[in-house]
Amino acid sequence: MALGDVPLSAADYAEAFRAPDSIPAQILWQIRLPRNLCGFLVGAMLGVAGAISQGYFRNPLAEPGIMGVSAGAGLGAAVAIVLGLGLTSWGVEGFALLFSGLISLIILAFVAKFPDRQALILLGVGLSSLCGALMALVFNLSPSPVTTAEILGWMMGSVENRSWEDAGLALIGLVVAGCLVVRLGRGLRLLSLGEDTARSQGVNVRMVAALSVLAISVLAGLSVAVAGVIGFVGLAAPHFVRTFGIRDPYSLIGPSGLAGGVMVLLADALIRLLPSSTDIRLGVLTSLIGAPLFALLAWKSANQWVSQ
């Protein structure tokens, strides 16, 4: 709350509490607090989605974008911007949710018939590639350089200039996902022992798959709708929590949400500490930090496969 382009004195903070209509109050309660809340909530959504992804797919390299929902939400936002809805209230967010919802329906229909995890990963890769190709087409058909720059800015991710409504949307996503996660506990734990073992213990594998996919889709789609594409948080947060000895895939979910929220909040704070002339987007910074981590995890996994 103390970080921003406008420096505030102790008297300004006192005035913000005393006079709700003052300029310091507007800066604190209408600009900085919603931004901080959005940063934390978006990071929490990504952390929870990452933990569910790694638990369900039983793959330490899984992350929320693995099923293509994030790519679909980004495509929806790009289409909205090209259509001139960038200045319309909830225009970009609405299209992002619409497209992510369509991708989610495709995935859920697939899971209802083929609950195999490997097939789902292949479907996600295909959907991500399709959305990426359509995104390239949108860039190609963009009517002006300004529109192209706006799309690119959205895709790089940011929680700057977010409102209380955006924070409320992120909170709704966490609440909905939380209601779904509560039903995942026993199934997610037994799935870590293998699908055959889980079925022998009475676990409905299709139901666990559907709930996992739905929770990941809600979290990934809403995170992009609120803040654009912020990479690697969903991958890194569960691994950070595992360093404290938490291995159970279900018990990992809550702490991963907390870790993801703190990561995004600290990354956004770091951006605000940089000189004002430096315009680094939040998604760019998290990717710069997360990409080496991803490479390290891939290297460790490769060594394990070779040793086996």
C-alpha cells in the first residue's frame, strides 16, 4: 500500500482514513488496494489451479494452461479488443470468459467420454495450438497498430488499474473452485496411487476428472479475464510449498494458493519499485523468473527418467 507513483506522507495516510473523499483516500482505497487484492487473488487462483493440475495429472510440470483454457481466454480478450470493446465495461473480460467457457465445455465433453489423463493433455495441446493460431490471425487482421499494442499489452498480463469489481470477480472464482475442491480430497489422494487402485477403493474416476477440469478451467479462465496472461505462477507455487514437506496432493492446494498470491503480490511490488520510465509487465516478470525454474524442473525430471 505504500508503493506507487505518487508518494504519500504520514499526514496523507491519516487523511485517507479521516476523509474518504480526499485524494489520498482515492489513491489508497480506489487504486492501490484493488490492485493489491487483484494481484493476490489472481496469484491464489493460479496457485490453486497449478496444484490441482499437478495432482490430477500426476506430473510436476503440469500447470493451469495445460488444457488450453488460458489460451482460449486470451483469444477472447483479443477478439474483444479488435471489435472495439476495450473501453466498454466488462467487454474484454466478458469475451475472455465466454471463450474460456467454450474451451471448458469442449474439455468437459471430452472428459465425460474419455477420462484418460494422457488423452486430455493431448487435447489441451491441440486446443492451445488452435487458439495460438487464431490469435496470430487476430494480430494479422488487427485494424491498427494501436489495437495490436493493446492486445499485446493484455497478453503480457498486469493488475494495474484494476477495480473492486475485478477483485470481486477473482474472489468469486476462488469461492466456486473451493466448493469444487472440497469434493476432490479422497479421490485426488487415491489417484496418486494409480487409477486402478483408486477404482478399487470406490473412487469415481470420471467424477474426479470432471471436477478437476472444471476447477482448473474456472480458475485459469477468470485469472486471464482479470489480469491477462501471467505465466509460471501455477507451476512454481506448488513446488515452493513442497519444499516445506507437504506432499499430499490435496493438502497442497490451499498453501499453493497462498504461495501463488504472495508471489504475484511481490512481483507486482517489484514492478512498482522500478523507475517509472521502465514499463515491465507483470506477466513478463513472472515468466523471466519462472522460465529458468521450469527448465530446472525439466532437467531434474529428465535425470530421474534416465536413472529409472
